[in-house]
Amino acid sequence: MITIKDSREIELMRHAGHVVGLVHKELEKFLRPGLTTQEVADFCEKIIRNEGCTPSFLHLYDFPGSVCTSVNDTVVHGIPSNYVLKDGDILSVDVGACWKGYHGDSAWTYAIGNPSDDVKRLMKVCEEALYAGLAQVKPGNRVGDISHAVQVYLKSQGCTTPRDYTGHGIGTEVHQDPSIPNWGAAHRGPRLKKGMCLAVEPMAHLGGEEVVVLRDGWTTKTKDHSLAAHYEHTVAITDDGYEIMTKV
């Protein structure tokens, strides 16, 4: 069931989203070669808790980390570990924060040290795909308009996207209806309405779209080991568009 949030609920989500945005702002200054992904997760969790929130992902469906740290060919759900970030790595950090029962959720991809031209292009394309999707977020449009815009843009830039992972509604649970695929036909799916809150999250691969999940049950990698990126914002639908809630 798709829920419509009132002004009180959106204000709570706005604060949760602000904290998520703060984490990403601080990550830009913190990330460097030599850190482990567990140190990255600890850094994120400290900010979340210092702001009075709790990490949305910790123990969600038994996920063991406070955030997801996905390196290079890992698309999503990377578990924080003792992996040491190297110069030239690409790192996607998916952050969720809960404030008084309401969630904010945003993923962003970072180049560690000196990125290759392929890394720069992938990051640029995936971020632009996010905003191509968000441009379709307004009352009267449909979920499929978001999906189609993301797919068309990624394809135009020679990138693919996994078919098993989607964006989603968000509120008192991290994942709510509707699902928001990164592919599909325009003018299809649920109609968008003011007060709906969505997490739009394109994932992009430089290679093929197929993915594999490792034995840990979480870590999701591109099957051909091509590089992957992941960008996501939580938004609230307004009278004539959207408000990004996961930024400072």
C-alpha cells in the first residue's frame, strides 16, 4: 500500500534526510586511500548517532553493517570489512538514518584518490541518471515515467542497470510501496501524488547488466566484474514537483 505523508511526517523525514545528507557531506572530506570500509562505516554511524538518529540499515533484514560500502564491481549491499581502500578505487556508500520512527536514505559514489577516466564517466552518468529520473517526479506522472527516464539516459550513455534492484517508497519503514525500477515503459504504474515519499536510486554498470550475490547473502557484484556506481536521494512530492530531503 502506498502511503501519503502529512506535513508532520514529512518534517520528521526532512530531519532524518538532513542527517543522511550531513554524513555524505562529511564523507567527501574524510575518504582517502588507506581507510578500511569498516572505518568508513564507523565514521558514518558516529555522525548518525551524534545527531540523535539510529542507523536504518543496522540489522535490517539481518544486514550486519550500519551502512553499505560497495567497492568497484560491487553494485549494492557491500558489507563493511577490513578491505583497505586503494588509490583509484570507486566506493558507493548507502546511508540510512531513522529519526523518531521515520527514515531518510541516500547512496552516493566516491572516487578514492585519483580516479580513472572510466570511473569519472561512470560516476557522472549515474548521477545524471538520478536527476533524469527525478525530473519526472511530480503529481500526475506515473512511476514508469521515472523508470523510463533513467533507462533511456543510461542506455544513451552506454551503461546498463541491474534488473533485480529498485528504488522504493519510504517512511516509517525503509522500504515501502511503490517499487521504482530503473527501467520500464513510460506512463505505466502507480500515479504520483503530493505527499508520497520516494527513494529514487539508479545503479549503473560499465559492462553488462547481470549481477551475482556472494555467499554472504548480501554482496552484489557485476557478473562481468565491470565497475558499478549507485546514486540515490529521498524526495517528497510537492504541489508541482519534488523536494530533496537527503541533502544539507
